[in-house]
Amino acid sequence: MPDVKEVYEMVTQQTGPQRGALERQFKRRDHKNRNRKIGAIVVAAAIGLAAVVLILTARPGDEGSVPGGSPTISIAPDPKAAEVTTGFVEAFGEFDGERANTYLSENPILQMDAYTPELMPVFTSLLEGMGYQQLVTDPCRVTATAASGTDVRCPFEWHAIRSGEIGLGPYPGHWNFTVSDGEISQAALSWQLKDFSPQMWEPFRDWVRTNHPKDFDVMYVDDGGNFRLTEESARLWEQNTEAYVRAVQHGNA
């Protein structure tokens, strides 16, 4: 293709040169080139803006969405979570094992000495015999929700082996529950034993071993590592803790 100068020479040879004709040809060419460049910039800017909008609208977490465009699932806490856990804690503190069981699901996971509902009445009976006290310090509160259920924590303080009668304790503790469909599917009892063990458990255990050796194996398992969960054990725990308090108060323990 002939350039602008060649075309100019061909035309001027036929018609004769006109003033400024060559300059006007170059200006027209430059004007067209600038238009092409501006058009290209506008198109590029439009493409870039569309890409930014697409990225922003696809960001996770906006308008309840997650990567891939799937909506997030909000799980509401079980509406009966606080009610049933509070009821269980109250029944346990009143040593009513049968009533405590009414708040449990059919096959609950129990992380305590009463690891089945059948053992709950014996467990609460033994605790009552040893002078156990459960002192609720704060209401039960929901701590988390998941597909498996609603988690609830219930803090309390406690006495055992009649510690309150000899001026020791109380000691910290808490319940952790999972509630599903209005029933407790998991229950875990936590006693903090850091101070209780050297102040109460060990001295009483040693006192029983020395003063009532025949009762020792009926009351304890694992050479004094834990209490034996039977009705006879509960009777002896009541009898011997009362005697221990009298011995401590008279300086004989």
C-alpha cells in the first residue's frame, strides 16, 4: 500500500500542489491513530472493571456465601438446652439419680463414675453419704452449636468427705453437656482435685486404712485410688466420714 507521501505526489502531479495539503494528510493519519489508541484503552478499562466486579461479587463470606457460591448453614442452638441441663444439675445436686436420668437420651455418653444411667442412683446415693455438696455458682450457658448438638457448660463449686464441716473447700468444678432434640446425649463431670486430693482425699483414705481396715476394700478400688460404687460402699462412706469429722474436730485424725 502506497504511503501518504506517494499518494500526495501522484495527486499533485495531476492537479498541482495545494498549500498545506501534505500537512493535512499527516494530521488526518495522526488523528485516526489516536482514535484507535483511545478506543483500545477504553475497551481494556471496561474489561478490567468487569473483572474487578466479578471478583468482588464472588468473594466468600459476603451475603451468606462461601467459596463456590454455596450458602452458609446457620445452626440454631437447641431451644431446650439450658432448661434440660439445669434440670439435670439440680436433680444431681439433690441426689435424685432417677430424676437426673429423665433428662438423658436413650444411649447417652456419660463421662463420670456413673458411666451408665443404671449406676446414677447408686452414684448419687454414695455422694450423699460422703457429705457431698454441689453449689451452683452461675447458670448453665450455651458454648457452641454443631450438627451433633448444642454444647452447654454449667459451673459449680463442691464439698466432699464433709470438707465444709471441717472448714475446707469449696473446690471448683463444672459440667459439660451436649443436648440434641431436647435431651442430653453427652454429660461430663469435672472435679478439680488439685487442692481436694491433699486436703481431703488422701488424709481420709489413710485414716480409714489405719482405723477401719476391714472397711477399706469395701469402700475403695485400686488401693484407694477411687471409691467403689455399691450400696454397701455408700453406707460405709456415710458412717466413716461422719466419724472422721468427729476425729478431726477432736484432734484425733
